[in-house]
Amino acid sequence: MKALLFEKPGKPLEVLQIKNMEQPRPGKGEVLIKVRKANIIPADIMFIQGMYGLQPDLPQIAGFEATGSIEGIGNEVALPVGIDVIFTASGTWAEYVCVDARSVIPKPKAMDDEVACQAFVNPLTAFGMLQESALEAGDWLLLTAANSAFSKLVIQLAVKREIQVIGTVRSDDQKQALLELGAKHVINSETENIYKSVKRVTEGAFIKAAFDAVGGALGDQVLNVLQGNGQLFVYGALSLKPIPVNSGLMIFKNLHIKGFWLSNWLMSLSKEERSEVIPEVLNLLASQSLKTHVEAEYRLEDFAKAIAHMEKPGRNGKVLFSF
């Protein structure tokens, strides 16, 4: 089988390589999945560089999220061969993957593969962060990197809850689509003053919670537009720079900075809560009440083009691998 792997951490285009490998065999409690489509997310890029919460076991097949069909089962597995599944695992950028049978989710029949391969990480993270923020109808939420696939999911979920969203982008060309999606206002962080814009749009109320994927100087600007007792949820670090924290601001406004990682959040839920949350999110996607957009698909052999496209500024949809 073909797999896209790396033998040392580094920039993806410098360390990734296609290898022909022996097809894996499912062990006890595992299923063998024939991958049809796999997602490319920022976490994949961080993982390849050795900058993610999980460290690679070198040589390491890349990729975290995909969809496909069960081709074989190990001992003590009740799932039938042939069913379509959604799954996350370390090493999805390969034609075949063996994973723990308990970690796969049967794919809803109404869900296309293009949606299924991105149905776990971003949608559940968006849902989970909104749950943790405890925002209510009428509250203000700010999103950095508002044009990302993740932020677009947050906007859609927030609109359903009547939460008012302000986004930041780096290009005026990205504004209209986000406004049509339901954002109340979009700020070009390269040319507009975030503090003045937020104060004007919220009529001085400012922001109750913010979701930041960038960090650095932008994260600092976001802290400055939070209300008293406001919360900044950090789920990414695209700038690769830490947020400079103003201690006085934190003290006198009683601000809170919290990290969010989907794996930790899911582990914090009870079994009953997980059994409710995951189907709810999948049903929203399957019914297209929550929409995703794919901009391009590439073969595994064209991974250099796929990664370059994924990292291209101003991208408006997901980039996938299609097997």
C-alpha cells in the first residue's frame, strides 16, 4: 500500500515522502479500514513539525482524520466488514489503516465522504468550545482566523444560538462570505483598529468570549477587547508566537485565558455525554444544517501540491486527499 510518512520532524514539504509499505493486519480489538478520503488540518502540519501535543513515533505516517470502509476485523470485534466509518487516528494518510474498533463511528448514510472525512475534529471542537464558553443569546463572540473552516462552523452554530459573532481576517475579500454566513461584523486586522471597531459595533459592550487560533500580537489585541470577566479560549498558534499578557489588564478586568484541545475535552465528558454530543454534531452535518466546503482534492502522490494549497493564504474551503 502507499502511505505518506516522515522519518524526522520538519516542514512538511521537506520531510514528507511516499512509501510503498506492507498492508497492516488488524490485531485483537482492531479494524482494518480502506481509506477513501482524508482531511488536511493545521494539527497535521504541527504534528509533522514535532510541535503538536502528541509526538510522532518515527518513522510516522501523517494525518489524523479520514473516512473509509472496514475491510477486515480482528478478534473480539463485533463490527461487520463493509460498513462505512468515520475515524481519527495517528496515520490516516495511507491507503489502509488499522485502528481500535472502539474509536470508529459508523458513517450516516446521508453523509458524503467529502463531509465525513472532516466530520470529527473541527465540528466537535467548534461545538465543544461553544459549550465551554457558556455564551447565551445576545452575547458577543470574537473569532480570529475567521475565514478558517473551523471558524465557519462556529459561526453557523453561534447563529443557531443567536450569539453575535465578530471575526478577524487579513483580507477584505474574505468579509462578504462570512457576513452571508451570519457574522455580524468582520474586521481586517491588517488595516483596521480592532479595539475601535469592536467598541463601535458592540456599542461599548465589548466581547464576552473569544476563540483565538493565532496568538502573538493579535492575541494581545483580542485580550484588550474582552469585557470584565471575559474569556479567551486558545486553540491554535498559527503565528508561532506566544500571547504577550498584560498583567494589569488580567487583574483589573478579571480575565481568563483557557486552552482548548478536543482530546482533553472529550475525555472530560461522561460516556453518556459523549453518546449525546457526537450524534448531535453528525446529524447536523448529515442534514446539512451545518455546512462544510471543499476547495480541492488531491491524490496522495500530489501531496506537495495539496500541502501548498492547504497553507495558501485566503483559501475558502478544505483541501482533502482522495484515494
